[in-house]
Amino acid sequence: MLLLVIGLLIFLGVHLVPTQPDVRNNLRVRFGTGPYQIGFTVVSLVGFALIVYGYGKVQFLPAKNPQLWVPPQWSRHLLWALMLPASILLAAAYVPSRIRTAVGHPMLIAIMIWSAGHLLANGRAAALLLFGTFLAWAVFDYASVKKRNAKGPLGSKQGTITGDLAAIAIGIAFWIFMLYWGHAKLIGVALLG
């Protein structure tokens, strides 16, 4: 559980830097934009790797990861359904689309849906820690980007119907991939069968 906690602190800690424009700007001035972005990416990847490794290590250890509640069977099916719009929104964060324009910050909405859905369908302590922390961070960051009027990775680039179709196609393909194969191979939990 310790590696999961350390990973969350590193990953989400570095992702709190952009919510503090003065801190972010001082780091960019001090180190330069390129080195700042490289450092941000490297620290994020280290945190993410620790999250994945730590969660994977503790996921199936009941002594270190107690069952806090038993989720109802329907919550699993609801999660599968919620992950489809979350996948489309995740794709829309990186594709100039009208979906992105309408939602504003689709990645943060996708993370909120992903984490809330996983909280419903998982009753273990590590799941509460992982998904609860991501949900709290996404809500905080969403409020922050609204307050700062941050534009996200694509800036003010206008979306098109082609972008909508691309975001939907990429989102559906990712959802199918995770449902039938990816979740089992990457996360260690088969969703079907």
C-alpha cells in the first residue's frame, strides 16, 4: 500500500503545480519551458509507474487490502457503461472536436466518471484510496481550470464534426480494447468471461 500512496503523492502532487500559476511560471522561468515540461513528464511517469505497481501488488492481498464493502453485481455493469462516455471524453481531450469545445475539459470529466464508476464497483481499501484520490483531485482541478480559464492541451483550437467523429471512433475503439483484452492484460482483472 505504501508504494501506491507514494505514487499518488508524486503523480498528483506534480499535477497540482499547474493549479498554482505563480509556482508554475516561476519554475518555467527558473528552468526554462522545455526542461520544466520534461521534468513534469518524468516525475509524472515515475508517480504513475509507482501507482500501477503499488496497486497491482496490493490488489489481491486481503491482509493489506481489506474488503470494506461488497459492491452489488449491477455496479460492474454500470461501470462498463460509464466507461464508454469516459473513453470518448478522454479521446476528445486530444482531438479538436466540438465535444471538447462543449465540455471544456473532457479529460477531467473522463477522470471523474472513471474514478466514480470504479469506486462504485470496487469495495477494497486500495480501490477507495486510488479512485477516491483521483476523484477528489479531478474535482479540485476542474474548479481550478474554470477559475484560471485554462484551455487544456489544445488551447483555443476550434473543433469540427470530423473531430467529433474521430473522438467518438477512438473512444469506442479504446473502450472495446479495454473491455475485451486490455483491462485483463494491463490491469490484471478480466472484465468478461
